[in-house]
Amino acid sequence: MAGDTTAEKWGNQFFRWGPYALLGLASLVSIASGDMLMTRDERHAAWVLAAAALALQLWWSGTGPGLPKHDMVGRVYYVARLTLGSVLTWLNPFFAIYVVIGYFDADRLLPRRQMYAGLLATAVTMAGSQSGGMPPADGTQWVAFGVLFALNASLTLVFGSIGVKEAENARARAVTIAELEGANTRLEQAMRENAGLQAQLLVQAREAGVNDERRRLAAEIHDTIAQGLAGIVTQLQAAADSADPAVAGDHVGRAAALARHSLGEARRSVQNLGPGALEHDTLPEALKNIVETWSVSTGVRAEFTVTGTVEALHGEIEATVLRIAQETLANAGRHARATRVGVTLSYMEDEVSLDVRDNGCGFDPRALPRRETARGFGLGGMRARAERIAGTVEIESEPGHGTAVSARVPLLSHG
């Protein structure tokens, strides 16, 4: 781009001052050769025409800059200059030095067809000058004129075609540059928009993270503190209703144990740790302990079964299965009025399933409130937990025929 600008600058300087320099040089050479080539009257006519050519150049210097390419005024200037130069060359062949400028600016001043006509006209004048002046004096001079005209015409047409091609290439480059600049502008705009979108995404990601953490803590509080407090209230109520001090003390002891356990689970939830039941035990062992503890606290017969090959799972998978089991048992204890509950943990090829069945009063799943309007973290909370790890929770129940909850999660091994 810098080279093109420099060349264009030098070209503009040449087309502005070149005609003056060529006219001055032609005039000096013509003065020096005037006595040999011109009569006195021809010399007077040449000085008048040279003055007219100078006046034409001065007029063009004030009018030409700023005109559109191939403007009518420029065409008139080219024809007038060529006419003056041709007549001057007729008087003295050395004035062809001035006419040669027509080879260089024809494409700037004339449309394509007129450009070739202008080049050929200039070639006639140049050939006449090179062959000894116009008109040719004899047959030999005519032959020389014909050969020189053919040579000049060929060269001008070839170089004219090259100039046209270069002009077309320059226009194509200008169009390409304009398109690239437009593309760069659009790219910069897209980058600015992308930066804005990234900022929005960061804000949304932060808000999503905050909301996700809130949901996690709410679910953990429900699964630990809320259920623990419910168990404590149950045990304390049983102690208050018992007339036997030993039985009442036993209930109070269970309430204290539940309180300590709930406190520990609350601390682990705040620290985003896994359930305490999985800290030292495997998932089957932890589930077995939870089922046994629940059976003792509720007085409902509960059985736990494991099928398949047991293997250590990813911590998030085990925590999710454990929390779903706790919530399912809590729901069964509060609502089912069951006398028997069965819990089955199954390790399959690519998934783990937890099935909890009771023989309680059952319910109509279609009568449940929609998840987005449901209060609490019961069945909706279980589904949300499972979906966070690409799992599912299915519920089958019918009034008077018990309830079956089936949770399926991916089998992702530990590590």
C-alpha cells in the first residue's frame, strides 16, 4: 500500500509538471534548430502556437485537478493539446518532444475507444517527426513514415492494453481492499459483540453457579437438618408420651444422637463434602446402615439387598444415590404408613439402580403438583439430584397398593 501511494504521488506530479517541462525542452531545441528547419514566418507561427500551448497548460493546471476521470473537459484538453502539438511538429519536428506526453495520459483523459484513437493520432505525429517531418517529401520518406507509424502504433496499442489491464487490476485491488476493510470492520464489530456476549456469559455463569450452590445447600439442608430435626421431634415426642423412664431415656438418647449426626452433616454440607455415611463405608455398607437405622427409628420392617458386582463409584454418584435413598425412606416413614419396605441396590453393566418399594397406602402420581410449583424438596428434589448426573427417577404408585421408586444413574467408577 505504501508503494502504491508513492507511485501515485509521483505520477500526479509528472502529469502536473511534465507537460511544462516537455514544452520548454521542445521550444529550446526548436529555437536552436529554427534557422535550419523553419522559415521566418514558420518561426513566428511556432512561437504563437507555443504560447497558445503554454496558455492551454496554465488553464488545465487550474481546471483539471479534481475533475472526474474521463470528464468531457479533459477530452477537450487532450484534443486541443494534440492539435497544437501536431501543428508545431509540422513546423518543427522537434516539437514532437511535447507531443509525446499524449502517450502517458491518454488512459486518464479519454475513454477506452477514444484512448486508442488518441494514441494512434499521437503515433502519426511521432512517426512524422521521426521520419524527417511532415508531410513526407518523397517515396523513401513515405516508406520510413509508414514503418515508423506501424512501430509506434504497435507499441502504443500494446502499452495501452497493458495500461488498461493495470487500471483494471488497480480497480480490482481497490474493490478487494474495500471489501477487506468492510470485512475487518464487521470482524471488529463481531469481536466487540463477542466480548459483550462473553461478559454476559460470565455474569450468567456466575449467577448459575450461585443458584446451583443455593439449590445444593437447600437440598442438603432438607436431607440432613430438616430430616434430622423431624426425627428429633419424633423421638422427643415419644419420650414425652412414654410413662416408662427407661423408654423415655432411650428416645432422648436417640434424639441426641440424631442431633449430633445432623450437626455433622450440616457442617459437611457447608464445606461441600460428601455425606458422612460414605466417609468410612462403601455405598452398600452405608445404605445398609441407613436402612437399619431407619427401621429401628420407625418400627417398620426394612430389608436391604445388593445385586451385581460391587465397585467403587465416583463420589458424586454415590452421594446422589445415598441422598435419594434417605429421601425415599423419609417419605415412606412420613406418608406411606407401610409395614414393610424393600431397598435394592443393583450394579449393572453401565448403570446403577436403586429401587425402594413399600406396601403402604400409595397415592396417585398424576395428582402430584408440577415440579416447578411444588413446595419442598421431596420427589422433585430426588429427580433434580438424579438429573444433575444424567440420571432419572421413576415413581410407580397406586392408592392402596404401595409405592415403588426407581432411580437410575450412570455407572462411573471412582477416579
